[in-house]
Amino acid sequence: MDIQEILKYLPHRYPFLLIDRVVSCDLGKRIVALKNVSINEPFFQGHFPYYPVMPGVLVIEAMAQAAAILTFRTMNHLPDDKSVYYFVGIDNARFKRPVSAGDQLLLEVGIVRNARGLWKFSGKARVDDAHVAEAELLCTLRDLP
């Protein structure tokens, strides 16, 4: 999936869109997506000016965005303005090494289970051959009031 198709599945926009390309998507199972980390990212101004590091919470958010694409594609449903796909939990998050400007973040997210509208995912992030982060994610689709 290129960026034009990604924009159909995610409501996020700059500066919070954290997926640049989907490499593969096996519906109902797993997704592999990319985030190109540029020195022009707005968070690098303050995190940290002397040693630019992508905040770990944004690495996890990138995993959650990949999970959202996988969910919507699996459900054969596009997001709309009547509902929102919430990130409702993070378990066992671990950060193995910093992600820096110039890195290409490879996100691998797999469905662990889906019960009563609550989706559980296992996510891993790599840069080249280095494992940089992992987490279990919980997400749900809810109607807006």
C-alpha cells in the first residue's frame, strides 16, 4: 500500500501520521509497515536537540497505526466520522535501542485475538537487523456520541 491508500485507512495526518508504506498485509493475521524517520520530524527539536531520538511512545503509536490498518482491512471497512479506533492498552512494552534520524522503522504487527470488539496485537519494531521495540497492544472501534 502506498501513502494514498494508507490515508484512506487512517484518520491521522501530519505530524501524527507514522506509517509511510505497507509492505505486506495478510488479512486476519499480520501486517508489515514502514516509517522513514527524518531529521525533519517535529519531535526531534525537543527530543533531544543534542542527540535526536524518536520517542518510544511514538514507536508504539506507529505499531498501533499499523494495527488499525490491519483491523480495517480485515473487517473490509473504512474509517468514518461516526466512530473512532481507540488505542486502549499497552502491555509488556520494551525498548531495546534508540531510533534515530535516518533510520527506517520496520513494524511487524500480528493479531493475537479479537473478541467482543477488542483486538489484541503483538507488535515488534526493527531497524535493519536490530530489534528496537516490542509491545502487546489493545485496540477497539467505538461509535462517537
